Amino acid sequence: MKVNFEVDICRAYFFLVTIFFSGLCLADLVIEVTDWVKDPINIAIVPFHNTGQAVKQDIAAVMSADLTRSGQFTVLDRGAMLSSPSHADEVHFRDWRALGVDYLLIGRSENRRQKMAIKYTLFDVHTQRALLDNEIRAGRDAERAMAHKLSDAIFEKLTGVRGAFSTRMLYVSVQRSTAGVATYRLILADADGANAREILRSSEPILSPAWSADGKQIAYVSFETQRPAIYQQTIATGERKKLTNFPGLNSAPAWSPDGKHLAMVLSKDGNPDIYLMNLATTGLQKVTHHSAIDTEPSWLPDGKSLVFTSDRGGKPQIYQFTLADKTVKRLTFKGRYNAKASLMPDGKSMVMVHGDQQGFHIAWQELATGRLLILTSSSLDESPSIAPNGTMLLYATKFAGRGVLAAVSVDGGIKFRLPSPSSEVREPAWSPY
């Protein structure tokens, strides 16, 4: 496949036609859970009793939404509760068993002098034993963050897997005026879509946001100079710098696990190839040397190899490049199209966009065996991004004719959508811990 990058550089990006979307106002995303596990954990989260100054957030409600969104929990409706205990001696386990509850969380908050303390207890209703009995402290403005931390603790205790409710995400949105003029935004939000804030605004497209391993830096592609350039930006300060602005394609930045290098795609020497930039020196090393289009690099967790998309076999497929010996190995053979791969945290499997006769889906593949599992059933899914605990994937899709973010578990059993109330969104990137 040969593409004229100077004439149509946006469409060359990622092999897929880049679909830009319309109608955005900056607002929190709204969670819509569509599929749960077959036997979810039944839990009751009692509204927390507060002393001192009024709280701004309903901590129990935030936690209920977190655990429900995971698809692994069914949270008892508050209207069905027979009591609202905040201390252990107020709990009547018989009542909670009658309601079909397996676990019970109670808590109380003390909100004084710009400081907040939350004491909480998690009970096994059947054994009447306390599984967790802890206290956390933070500033008053960190109420929602504290709720996410509690959700992480509960999730890990009851599933054995570290929670990811305290993480964040990036995504791209665009607002079009009645005259058709577009304003693109790079948005930072909590993992549940709340607390959305603008990181960058531009009249030109913004693509491919990517997190550094420590979560302090991001990289992205911006067309603000009328052609694609790669930028690095510090989250805390907003400080940004342009890393590349070569003629042709500058795309698909991907941070190395140690944060010292950025993989990227450049076409400054002709066809698109994978390059590595030393971030300390901005020096470049060309990794692939092929007449085909090589794009979308992603690192293995050990930092010793990259996977990338290439049409060197005639159609877009996933390949692996080993840095030490410079060998290239094809990884995907099933399907007419495989692209945009990312490695799971354990490095034993990957997720990608998989194309078949029904469209483009998100798929999981085991590296050792090639075993493939199609995770989504919609027909225009793209840009998968993996949660740091490896349990869920964010991706972009279409729902009711609009671009939305969605999520699916790695076994395909849990699904939810995060549509914006008044917008279309794309290009999700889930943060590290």
C-alpha cells in the first residue's frame, strides 16, 4: 500500500481513515454499564456519616459507581437498606443477609480544618468478620480521590486484583460551530470520566495522546502548525515542548518503560519508519528500514522489544522488533487487518484492532500460542488502551451514530460505555498507576 503523505497525511495515519467528530461541550463522561460477570459480588455500601463541615462529595455514591462500573459487583440500592450503621456495634448482620448481601461497607468521615479523615470497615456478612478496618486522611478537596482509593482497597480485597479507580485517562474531543469551524481539545479526566479538564485546545487536530510510565508526562501529535508535530507536556505545570516537526509524518509517540526514550513514526526519509528518540539528547535512531508503511509502535513491558503495525506482508498486521538483535517477527495471521497493538502488563498477550468481514473489533491475542479472542461486537472499534491492572480496556467506538468511549474486560464478559452528554470523543489513553 502506497500513500501520498504530503497530500493526505491525516488519512495515512494508522491505516484507518481518521474520523473526526462533532458537537462537543466540555463535560464529564457518563457511565453506562451494559454487561456484568455472571455471578457478581453482592455488596452494600452504606452512606457515610459525617461530622464537622459538610462534604462536597457523596463518598459512598462514588464508591458504588466505581464498583458497579467494574462489572464485578452488584451494589445494593440505598432505598432497600433497613438501617444505616456507621459503627460496628450498629450492624445487624441478619438484616443484611436477608437482603442477599455478601459484604457490607460502613464508614464515617470527619471533616475539620481543611483536613478529612475517613474510617471504614468492610464486613463479610456471613462470617460477621471484619475484612478491612482502616483509616485514610487527606485534604478536604480530595474527597473524590479518597473515595476512589477506598474503591481500590475494596476491589483488591475481594477480587485479589489491584484496583484502578484512582487512575486517570486522556481523550480527544472536538466542537464544531454552526459554521463548521472545529475546536479540538485534549481532555484529562478521572478514570470514571469525572473532573474533566482541558489540557490543550487547538483549531487543528490532536491525535495519539500517550502517558509516560510515571504518569507525569504525556506526548501527543498536534497539527497546530498545519502539519503533524510531536509534543511533550508536563501534566502538573502544563509546560510543553515540540520534539519533532519534520516534513511528512510525525506520529504515534510511545514512551519506553524507563521513560528515557520515545518511539515514534517519521517519514522524513521517505516511507514511514519507526524511530527512537533519546529524550535527554533528542537524538534519533532509525529502527525499521522497509519500503512498507511501519507505524503504531508499542513497547513490551521489559523495554527490550517493540510491536508495530506494518503492511509489509500486503495487509496491515502486527510485527515484533527486538532491539538487541534487530530481528523482526510477524505476530498476527488471523484476520484481514490487525493494527494498533498494545501489550498487557505481564507481556504475555496483547490487544489490538482486528478486522474481519463484520468490521473492526477489539481483540486479545496470546503471544505464545496465537490464540485470539474477539472482545467487542460493534463494527467500528479503535484505539484500545489497557488499564494498568490489565483487567479492562478503553476504546473508541460508535453508538447511536455518535463517537463514544467504551470499555471491555479482557475476557469480554464486562462492558460499559462512557458517552459524553453532548459530544463525541476519541483517542482514549488510560494512565499508569
